[in-house]
Amino acid sequence: MRLVKLGGSPTDNNAILFRQGQDEIVQPYVDAGTIEVVADQWVDNWDAANALKAMENILVAAGNDIDAVVASNDGTALGALQALKAQGLAGVVPISGQDATADGVNSIVKGELTVSILKDIRNLSPLAVDMMDKLIRGEAIEGLDTYTMAELTNDPAQAGEVRAYFLPVQQVNKDNAYELVVVSGFQAYDDVYRDVPEGQRPARP
């Protein structure tokens, strides 16, 4: 399988963490020769226009011979998707995103973008308040992981450690987008089903 990897902005630590997570899954297949990475690029500023240009160049260099695209957020995925559309590859070549944005999920229900990742930010504030309360009271906080600054920044010169609590995430695809994103109220029904014919929409929640 011929894979394209589109990272986020190289100056954003989140992009580095996302790439680490992607490579935990992808790299063993690369090492086994099952996957060939035909392009590996970072997208400055997470800009969809930059992702479009990068994907156009990749498709030219590869002669459109790619089998999948791993993008690091919905914006860059949708930029890359424009280049795929121009070559008749939208909905044919699987492409991932992240953040379950309204535009991203709209693309998923249209059968273009393949999958996004729902990180429900509504859970962050209550959890942060609860953790701060426990810290003030001197109580233990369960479930914290420790990371070095070197691995978080991808810079071996960085010293120190950071403790963090990670919330579970969920994959959003065409089959579960309605329940996970719309019924939960994470994105609005009208935004997710924008430009989708009435007969192809589920009932309003």
C-alpha cells in the first residue's frame, strides 16, 4: 500500500504528538514492507491551502498512484481532498482527519473524508476544575502519565518532565457520525448535513 503522510505545522507540539501516535500504528507495517510511504510532509500553519499545494505536488510526483492519506486534522485533510477531487480520487482514496469539525464531518457523511477523531473539548473544563481542586486539597490524581520535554517537543536538548491526563477519543465515520457528533450536540445537524439531500439525511435528533 502506498501511503501519504501529511503532518500538521512543524512548529506546533501537538503536530509532533499526533505524528508519534500515527507512527505507532503505521511504522510496523512500513518495517514489514506492507506500507510504502511515498510522501511525508508537514503543513505549515495547519493551512488547508498549503495542504492542497502539497497534495497536488505529491500526486504529480506519484502519478496519482497512492492508496491512502493520513492527515493530522480536518483542515489539512480537506485541503488535500481538493487535490484528490481534481483527480477523481475523492471517496476512492481513504483519507483521515482529526477534530470532528463541522466541515470535516459534513465531508464524511458525503462519502469524501473517511474518518476524523472526536476529542470532545466540552469535557476538558470540568476535568481541569476537578484536578485543580484535588491539587489544592493535596489529594492524589489518578491516571496521570509522565512525559519528558524531549519527547513532547521532539528536541533531545529539552530537559524536564510534564505530567498529563489524556481523555479517550473516538473515531468518527459515516456510520456513527450522526450518533457521536450530532445527537451528542458536538456539531449542529444543519452544519453536518449541509448540501446533503433531504432524502439522504437522518431525522433531526
